Amino acid sequence: MSIKSKHGNLIRLTSNTEDHEQACTLPSTKVAYILSVDIGTSSIRAYLFSKAFEIICSSQRQQTIHCPEAHAFELDPAEFWSTLLFVIHNTIESARPLTVDDIACLGISTLRNSVILWDRKTGETYSNIILWNDTRSTLQTMATNSSFTWKTIRHVSKLIYPFIQTARLSTLSNLEFRTQMIAFKLLWLFERKPHLAKYARQNRLLFGCIETWIIWKLTGGQEHLTDVSCASSTGLYDPFQSEWSALLCKNLGIQMKLLPTIKPTYGQFGKCDPAIFGRAIPITAVIGDVQASMFGQCVCHLGESIITLGTGAFVNILTGRVSACADGIYPLVAYSDLSNPLENVHFLHAYHSSCANILNWARQAGFFNDFSEINQLSTDTKIAHVFFLPAFDGHINDPYCGSGFIGIDGQTTRDDLLRSILESIAFIAYELFVFLKHDFDKYQGEENFRFLRLAGGVSKCDFICQTIANLTKLSIQRCYAFDYASGIGAAFLAAYGCGLIDDYEQFEKIITVEKTFQPVQCDIAEQNFKQWKSIIPRFDDLLSVRNSLKGLLALPSCDSNLELKRYMTSCTYLSPGVRELLLSASAVATSEKSENDQLSIDKIRQCLSVGDTGIDYLESVRRLDVKILPQIEQMFNRMTIEEFRSTYDNDHYCGWLKNRKDLCRIFNFLKNDEIHLATLLLTCFTERNLGNLLLLQINTVPNLLRQIVESPNLCSILGSDLTLLFQLLIGSPKSINLRNVYWHGFIQYNEISPKFTYLLLYLMSCIGSILNGKVIPERQFISLDRFINHTFLPTDMCCPNADRAIELIQNSHLIDNGYKRLLMSSIDYFFNRNEYGLSMMILLPVFEHVLRKLFVNANNCPERLLTAEATTLYTTLDEILICCLPDGSPNRLCDELGRGYMSLLGDLITFPDGACLRSKLSHGEIDYESLPRSVANAQLGLLFALLYRYDKYKLDKYGQYLLDYINDYKVYYHPIAIARNQMRQCVAEFKQMLECPKSIDEVETEKPDFSIQLTSFWRAFMPPDNLSLFDNISLATIDALLNEENINLINRYCTCKLTTTGYNESSLIIIIRQLCTHIHQVLINIDTFIKTRGQAYHSKQLRSNQRSNFERFINVHDNIRQSLLFIFHLNASILFSLDNIRCIDLKYSSLLMKILRIWLTFVENTVTLSNITRNRWDEIANLCSTSIDKSTKIILKL
């Protein structure tokens, strides 16, 4: 029987339990209890309520929110699940002597729009939990809102609405999708990880918000469900049909089979797996946290509203029926009608993502020490002079707005700043309330609005509550259950869903008002709000004009401490110690030099401060700056290019140099104020030529310039004075370290004086006179010609012209102004001068700097952005691209950039078999003038891909094509990829190998049975689904193993990285590649033998011993084929299962290594014995038998 109160209550009870699902069995105890879980953004709480809704006990634990990149907020699924189980178990344990058998039901209140993907069969998660306030899908949302399809839908709906005035048409005419809707988070995930879209098409995925995943986990994978309140906020729900919208899903490209089944907010959601809590507790209510908070505060009548101040600020007004919103807010469901679960109660909803985090930031910043302090502020309203915009994640509908104070003067106190912070929270809540109240009055009637309540942890602050009352001019109630409203709301619905209670009015009596805030001084409050609103436009372009704002302390978003530190260091990336060494010496007064004061190595050496501990670098630089550096700079500045060439371009100075033209070119760059390029080329020039000098005494040149100048061999060749000067300039990290600070991208355009470059140029010019005509050995340049025809980047993916490139760079927010001039110079050398080597010299350090910015942001280590001090290492490209950080945690930049980008980066930069562009160019190992354009084009593409991806610059057609291509790029030069390609080539050659001719006598030779079987070996650790690939040895299974791209090479960028089991994966790959190389030669030998002897054998032109030898080959041919087939299958199996092998016991991987080495020995010997000049087929047969026996003995040890 339904009952309706005099207030027009929208949710009415019925004593008829047949109206909704109540199939659970209550505990046999006299009193049953309700378990409720409230999942918030920053914490999880569990409560145990009595039937009278008194808290028996509770437990809470904070969650770690991960911010791997800007605007990203994620939860680790494993951590989240562990936290959830902890708080539930802890609550049950704390309830003793009550036990789990006393619990009648479980209700879940959860944050909405937080998405996760997992495997339908295995349960493996394919993503972190992407939280509701994550705004990385902004571009996808904006693109959809501005698309032709949705513009057309809105336009047509507006045209039709005057004639057919329905709520649906009104909604469609104003509909604006929001970034927080999970539809766009899903699209973003599919774009970031294209393989997930493939899995979705293959029906391998399950998709849902947190509540869906929790239900699936709690029920042991039996239920894939959500409730109507959570479903309605996804952007995929049709509130007018109460089901998933086929139209929305189709237009957004989302398959409906991914989506969970929608249930009412109360009823049967399955039972918990008994293995989790010891009993199959029924889950009888699931509801969004905001809706649960409404229910828990008894906001259940038309026109009642609530402001929930938690992690975010949420404003809700109950409307009952589906209500359109003039500003495009999507109609949402509050909960299922208690009298009919198939009917829904709707509400208007608006929110801001920042609330509690504002207070957390204020406490961390020192504005107060304890939350109790903020209630000591007077609630009296006064005219404000200082205002704060808390746009950590962007202001309302503007994710790019910044945060800050305005109005600070000499009289501003800490309390003034704190007051402005608290007022800003109230202003946000009021702005949202006015926004919704306007729509409510329009569609429901102003007279139907009833009251406003407050809930959430932040509503403890009386100052904020009173300010909201003053602004709204309403009497505002704060009830006793305000800080656990969501938990008690979910508890009631769970109790109702299982039939434990059937009277809502008894619940209403429990929720009583704790305090009422009456409006006072409303005019002053409204004046303060209007002033606050007026400051918002001043923040709109904060990120781009931060340095030019006057009287403004601007703060970056919470996840952009990188930006704040960046501007606090006076626009430099040099750490204080390095900066002092490079720049402070310039302030020392220089002394005048007489015309007769001649430069010499001896006089320069006298300036060095050398003690027992070595060179005092700072003191030495100061002395040089007074006596020597100005003189050298002045000398070179007075020279023309012709004078320099006539002075130095001769055998006396440059006879020992093999590339003497570069010395003149470096001077030319300096004269043209191209200090950066001059320094970069000079350090390459120096490293190569000093390395050549060492060949006078040793056979191998050290890999690093520092090691070269510290070599005792160099000291014996050049003398200690000159060697010490080189060590000062280009030695250890404690030195000026000119080469590293330039090549690793720490120096911006003309940031430091060219005096150190001039000094190094002078030192290099002095070496010729010391060598006195000695003939210097020369190392050959490494050739990159093999990459000329390799398609790193197709022609149509390359940047078309200089104008497009310069436009990209100029509009970039990712690149600092101090680097833009350098990049434009690089573009000039590339497009206008066709000097690809010089272009890359300038570009690569800037590219490394950009990656370093992304690295420190992704891994939250802003201290690594600057040059390191002498006691630590720089964060260079090698560290940026390594898969693990020094503390063992994963490098999040690798996953952020994606597999395709990291693959192309590896082929160009890091893989030993790839181009190794940065390493070879910076160490002078290649002739920069012969750098292939294909390699330079690809490097440009990598930079432009970053600009298109991370900047707010318009993503044009070329940019989209470039990003799509790089996202799908397949790695080529990774050792594993090379091994796989070598295997494919060998298998193809094996298939084309000529059939062995039959014996003339046509005597059937018995085919030997290949006795090695490794199926049981693989079965020990391979998943059952893949075992069919290991059961038989055939070309079909080998092809299947090689063509399966199941190995994620992005986690294998650390060369020679040992796993936890101690095995070295690279050793396996090396042996596999060696096997492929030798098998290739074996196949050539066999093919040659058949071609040269087969025809002669059948035409009986062979001599007796040759014929006998050929018949021995016929007899052993099948043995060789089966042996090679076994090796192919073994290699392919290993490549397929590398992830499994690295996790197994070390003895298994050691056995694999032993078997591989046995067969490596076999093929090495077979190469020699099968040569056309030897043809020892009997010996090969014996080798084959021996290898089989040895392998069998090893396998039997398992």
C-alpha cells in the first residue's frame, strides 16, 4: 500500500514486499545489522549500523591518488581493492562480539564517473581507475560537443521545441557533454591505448564505474551490474527511457555489450563470495555518493536541496520527474522510487571538482595547522579586500583557468588570506546553487522550492555555512549525520532492499537538525561575491601571462608544481651550484691587458687553483675571468673570418686534424652569434680529435669525453698543463662541464657567455704546435647509410614546410621561450639549408629538455628538472627513458607516451641496433654532414608529436595523422623485435629450401622420430589457453607464435636489466639471434649443395665418392630439417613467453639457456661441416644425435 505525505513526498513506502526484489534470507539472530560502505575520492569508510541506524562501529582509510600527468587523477586498482577489504574487515572485527552472521545486508555508496576496464575472463585490469575529476578527456568532450552531428541535433531540437514542447527536446536542444562523463574517459582510454579498442571489439573487455567493478569482484565475477543513479551520470544513459541510449552509444562509437546491466538502487545485486568475508552477504543497495548523501539527509521531497561539501562541491535540487536544464546539464537520477523500483526520482545536479582539496592545500601551505582553527574565525561578514580563485583543476567549465590571490597589500594578514580561501568555497557553492535554482524555478515553479541543507566534511566549518546562508538569503540546516550522510543513506536503502525495514518515516525521525544558519548582512556578502566574480577574467590566461601580472601571486594547478618551481628559479634550468660556476664569474671586474701581454698555455695554467684534492673549479674560473677569458674573447672578436682562416688553417695548427674545416666553421658560428651551435659542434669536434690522439698509445678510445681528458695517456701526449685545462672545461660533473650542460639541454638560447667556448677553441688550436707534426691515427665514422631507405616516418607524415614547423613552435606552451629561438634555428638549417646534422645538433638538446619536463611531471620529481650538483647525476635522456626509477618504481613517462611513441624513440635514440642518433652525433661518431634526411625527419616528427599532444594548439589534419601513425608504430630495432624478424626470415628461407632429391635406388629410408618433447616443460608455467601452441612442432605453430604481438617492449628499455629471479633476458635474446645467423648460413650451404650436386647426381655425372657423399646427405637431410624445426619452435616459444619465463624459478630459465647453448654448438659446427668444400654429413648426423641426447638429459632433470 502506497502512502503520500502532506508534503508531497516523492518516495513512498509500501508494505508489499512483492513490489521489489527481496530474495535474501535474514540472519537467524534476533537483531540484524546493516553494513554500509561509503567510497569517496580520497578515502573509504565502512559502517555497521543497527536497525535503528545507530553506528555500532566504523573504519576509515585514506586512498593514494596518483597523478601521472597534468589533469590526471587515478587510483591503483590493487591498492583500492586492498583498502576496501581492509576497512570492511576492520569494521567487522571491531563489532565483536557481533560476527559476520549478524549482518543482514550490504549497501554501497560510491563516487560516480570513475572508470575502469578489465578482462572478461581473467579479471586482469587494463587500466587504473580513472577518477571523476580527471580532465584528460577534455579534447574528446569538446570535439563531440562541437561536432556536426551534435550541433545538428541541438539545432533541430531548438527548431522543433516550440511546436512539441517536451522535456526530451528541451534537453537535446541545450545538451552539452561534460568531461567528467565516463563515455569520454572511455574514448580517451581507447585513443591512448588502441589495443583496448581491439579487445573491446573482440568482446574481451568488461567496462564499468567503480561500483560495477566492486560488485563484480565481491560476487566472484558473477555479476556485471550498476544502479540507475550511477548509470544516469555516465553520458550514455537515456533518462526518458530508463536504459542505455543506443543513439548515444552509436554516435560516440561505444559498444553496448561493454556496458553493465542497470538495476534499481535497491534490490538484489548478488551475494558476496563467501571466501571474502566468511559469509555470502547480500548486496541490496548501490547508489552514487551524492545521491546517497541526499537520501541520508532526508532530502526526498520536491524542491528540497542539499549542498554537499566533500572532495568536491555538489549542489542538488530534487525535481521528481525528468527535468531539462537550460544550460545543458544532463538529467540525472537520484534513486529508485521506493513505492515502485521501476520508476525513478530525478534531480538537478551541478558540481565543482575542488572543495576539500582547497583546505588541504591551505593547510599544507601553512595558512592553518589544524582544521579546528578555521572555526575560530569570526562568522561576521565584512567587506573583503583579498580574493582567492581556487581553480586548481580549472574554474567551472574552464579546465585551463589558473588559481591565485588578488588584492594583497602590505597590511594583508594570514587570517585575511585564510578568510578569502574559505569564502571562495562558499562562493563556488553559491554560484552552483544559483545556476540550478534558476532552472528549478523555470521548470518547477519558484513556489515549490522548500529548503536547503548542508552535508559533507567541509560543512563542519561554520564560517562557510554562514557565508552560504548570507548569499542565498535562505535558512540553511546542517543535520547531525552531515559527515556520514552517504553511509547512512546507503544503509537505509540496503535495509529496505532486503526487507529489514519497510517504513521510511521512522528513518526521517532519526535525521535531526544540528544547527540552523540564518542569513545576515546579505548585502555585504553579495557585494563580496560580485567582486570575486569580477576577478575571474583576470585568471583566464594565467598560464601564458603569469609573469606579466602585477600585484598577483599566481599559483599553478595542484599537479603542476613543476611550473611553480620553474618560475621560482628565474627562468633557468641550472641548479644554483652550476649556475654560480657558469654565470657568477661574469660579475668579477676584469683588468686591462697590455698589447705585449701574450697568451700562452703556461699563463692560462697559472690561473688554475690546484690543491691536494684536485682543481678548485670555482676559484679557477674566477681567476680565469679576471686574467684570461676576456683577453681570449677579445682576441677572437677582433678577428675576421678570413684572418682566423689565414692564422689557423695551416699544418702548424691544424695538421693533426682530419676535419680542420670544422674549426673554421665553429669560428664562423661564433662570429654570427650562433653560440649554441658553435659549442655543440666544438665539443663533438674536441671529443673525436682528442680520442684520435689516444690511439697513439692505446687501441681503444674511452666512450666518454670526461674519461678521455682524465686519461693519463692524454696527459703524457699533451702535458699536464693543457690536460688540466681540458679537465676544467669538459671534465667531471664538478667542472664547468661545458659539453654536458649544452648537449643535455640545460642551457637556453645565449644564456651563458661564449667565453668558455672561446677558451676551448683556443686550447684546441694550440695542440698542433705541441704534436710537432706527428701523424695521428683516425677512426672511421660510423655510417648511417643503412637507414636511408628505412621508413621511420612516411613522406606524407613528415612536416611539409618550415612555416608549419615554426607556427607549431611559436604557439607551443610546452617549450620555454628560451628554447624556441634554438628550435627555429634548427628548422632553418633543416628546411632552408638542408644541413640535417646541424639541425639535429640544435634540436636534440631541446627535445631532451622537453622530455625531462614531462618525465618530472609524470613521476612527480620536480627536483630532477635542473642540472644536478656535483654529488649527483644529471637527469639525462638515458635516465628519462629507463623503465624503472632508482627507487624501483616504474617510470610513468613510458606508459604516458605510449608503446608506439616509445618504439620510434627507441629505434631512433636508444636501441643499440637502431640509429642511436643522439649518442653518435653528440660523441662525434658520425659525419654530421652525411646524416640521412629520413632519420632527421623522424626526429622532427617525435618533437612535433609532443607539441600536438600536450599543447592547446589546434590539432589539424597533419597533426592527427602524425599522432595516429606514431601511436601505431611497430618497433623494428629492439633486440627482441630483431630476433623475431630474424626468425621470420629464417623460417621463410626454410620453407623455400629445395626438396631433397630421392635416392636413385628409391630405397625408403626410415624417418627418425625426433624425441625431444617440451610440452610438459611449458605446461609448468604457461596459461592453459596458450598450451595448444606448444603441443606440436610445426611451421603453422611457429608462425602463430612469431606473429603474436603479446610482448610489451615498452617495459624492456633497460638494457641488461635483471629480473627478480636473477635471469638475464638479454642473454636469451643474444643466443636466439646467434642461432638465426648460423641457421641462415646452414640453409645457404644446403641450398648450394643441392643445386650443385643434385642435378649431377640424377644424371649420374658424379664420381663414386661424390655420389656416396650425396646419398649420405639424403640420409641425414630429415634429421637436419627436424633439428632446425625444433630450434625454430624453441626460439619462437621463448620469444612468445618471455613475460612468463621472467617470473618462473631460476632453474627453469637456466635449463632453457643450457638447451639453447647445446643447439648453438650444433649449428655452429653444422655451418662448418656443411660447407661445399667439406660436406661432412655423417658428422652432422652424429652431432644431431649428441645434441638430442644432451637436451633429453637436461629435460629429464625437471
